[in-house]
Amino acid sequence: LAGGEWGLVAQMCAQAVQKYGLTEGERLVLVATSPLTSQGVYALVSNLGSLLARMVLQPLEEVTFARFSRLAAASAASAAARRSRSR
């Protein structure tokens, strides 16, 4: 990876750690402060909401993954072709 790409990787990792902390922190606060019935209702609503989001957003995620994979493969192929021409 080039120098600028390492910065992007570090930024994405930091965002992933922050997201994990916020998600798990919410659950810890819920466990510490709420009765079991409220925790059960929260878990049900949370799971149904995430299921709906997965059903709606998964096709977009798959298309985006395929597109970026093709772009990365094309970039790697063109870089290899340039290296072989310069030798």
C-alpha cells in the first residue's frame, strides 16, 4: 500500500473501534440500569431492526464490494503491466 492508503486504513480501523465501543457501551449501560423486561423488549426491537436493515442494505453492500474488487483488480493489473513494460 502507498503512504496515503495507510492513512486511510488507520482511519477506517479507528472508526471501526469507535463503532464497536459505542455499540457495546450501549448494551452495558442497558444491562446496568434497566430491568429484564426492558432489556428483552430492547433486544427484540434491536434484532428485528437489524434484520430489516440487512435485508435492505445487503444487496447494496454486495454490489459495492464487487465494484471495488473489480477496480482493485484492474488497478493491480495495470500496475503489473507498467512494471513489465519498464523492465
